[in-house]
Amino acid sequence: MILPRLNDRIQFVGLVGGARKSKLLAGARCLLVPSLAPETSSLVAMEAMASGTPVVAFPNGALTEIVAHGRTGFLVNDAEEMADAISMCDSIAPQVCRDEAERKFSSARMFAEYLDLYRAAVCSEAEVELQAV
């Protein structure tokens, strides 16, 4: 089913990583995430946004928190909406995607949030110990 649809503009590139993946994401019109899995964390959606590429995805798992509908991509309910959203991605500024990715997914933010969680866990455990005394 896929082979007949391939041509000069539509190619299968296989597994990619590193610099090649970054170049492909940055040059893409958008990233499609057609996954129906409820546990989808979609690191690739975060990577696409960091590359300035909008994401078009079904609203499953963490994708509802990753994609800001109409701002950094589109959350769609079926294949027809996904196809329509591809053309709307031209209205999304790459810098908006990049800025949102930095704000939401930077290592500094994630580090700070982990520290907050660890502090809360330690404080909760200390409170439990005090109540036991």
C-alpha cells in the first residue's frame, strides 16, 4: 500500500537519529503522530516542536499536554481532520513552536520540577515520621 505512493516528494527514509533526524524534523512541514496508544509520551513530538515544526496528532496520552491546539499544532479526531490540519500548519510560526518547547521541555525546567518533587517527598516522609512520634 505504501510503495505505490512513494515518489520524488514522498519518500520512505527508515529509522533515523542524531543530526539526520534533527535536519528532517526542522525541514518538515509538520510532524504527524497518528498513534492511538493511550500511553503515548511522544518524545518525537517534543523534538519536532524544539525544531520549530508543528505537530498534528490524535489527542491521546501526553500529546494533549504537548500540543497547544492552533498554536504549536493541531489535535485531531480522525484521518480526515489530520489531512485537513496539514495545510493549516503553514499558519503556525516555527519560532512559536520552538519557544513553547523551550518553555515546557527545557532541561532546566525539568530539573527544577524533579527537585520540587524530591523535596515534597522528603517533607511528606518527615511529616509522617513526626506524626508517628
